[in-house]
Amino acid sequence: MLEISMVQNDGTLDQLKRVVKTAGENNCPCVYILDSFFEDAKREMQRGETRVPIGCGVGFPSGGESLDVKRFQLDRLLNLGCDEFDIVLNLGRFLSGDYSYVEKELKSMVKTVSGKPVKAIIEVMILSKTQIEDISKICVECGADYVKTGTGWSKKPTTIEHIEIIKNAVGGQIKIKASGGIRSLSMVNKMSELGVSRFGVNFKSAVKILDKCKRPDENSE
């Protein structure tokens, strides 16, 4: 369930090599990187004879780009062979009450990728309970595969309460990916019990969680 991510703006090629190696060794379902590193990740996998799906963000991290810009980025990533897509929804439009804009944008993205996984990022940290419910339902209606809690760029973490709100809103009609401030195996376990099936975690925290999985009897998280 653990997707190792390198999506902060200080990620380096050396770190990318460690991300790919660790993901391969631990059978992670995907690595997430900024799109300028996509071809580097492919080369690193070929060099190490590993194959882990590669995911990238679209409109990452603000989501405020025009639909034409997002389509251009999406088409480019598809041509490169990107396997999964985290699409940042236009929260400014959503918070302005322009739900039709958000629906049009997400439906267009889902249609374009033709069956590849789409995870719609809603940034729960800045939304009210009602807003989380409304935007989660939009994700369901537009055919996204996952609701993703956040980009990981917020100073606030995803919480158990956020997951419970999404779960109750979507009623099992869509999968949930949690990201943002997830630092321990205990939190992963708690969220997975609520139905989260994917976690986006930065490299440092991912290594800590994976090590804990291998030594479950230790007291530290």
C-alpha cells in the first residue's frame, strides 16, 4: 500500500536512486516523482532491472493551472509512459462554488488517461467537513479511482477524522489514498482499518515505516 514519493522541490537525483531501489526491494505499488525526473526514474529502473509503476502529479501542487495546461502536462506524461496520475483539483474554483468547472476538469482528465489510475487530490487540510464531503462526491461522480487527501505540501497533516469524513461521504464507491504528515506504521494501520488502500509517504518516513514492518516487536513507531 505504500507509495514512496519524491515530490518536494528539493529532491535530487541521488535521492531518486534510493527511492527506486527501496520501492523495488519492498514491492511498493508505485513511486511518485515530479515529472522532470520521469525519464531518470525509468533509466534507473532499467539499470537495476526493477519495474515499479511510476506516478506523477498533474497541476501539482497548486491545481490552479488552466485546463489546457493540465491537458498538455497529462498528454506529455502519457507519451512518456506514466502509469498513474495524481491530479490536483482546482480548489480555488471549488471554494468559489464553481463545482461545474471542477467536474468538467476531472471528467476530462479521467477520459484522457483511458483506464490508468487517477487519484484526485482534494487537500483536506484547508476544507471544512461539508466541503470535504462535497468534493469527495464529485470525485466519485467524475469516475476517479481514488480520493487523495492532499499533496503533502501543506503544513497540516491528514488526520483520522479526515479519513472518516471521506469514507462516510463516498460509501465505498471510490478508493482512498492518504498523504500528508503520515510518519508512522501505527498511523498507516489505523487508516488502513478505515479503508485507506494507498499511502503517499516521503522517502525518509517510508524507510522508517518499512523498517518497522520488518521489526514489529520493537516499541518505537
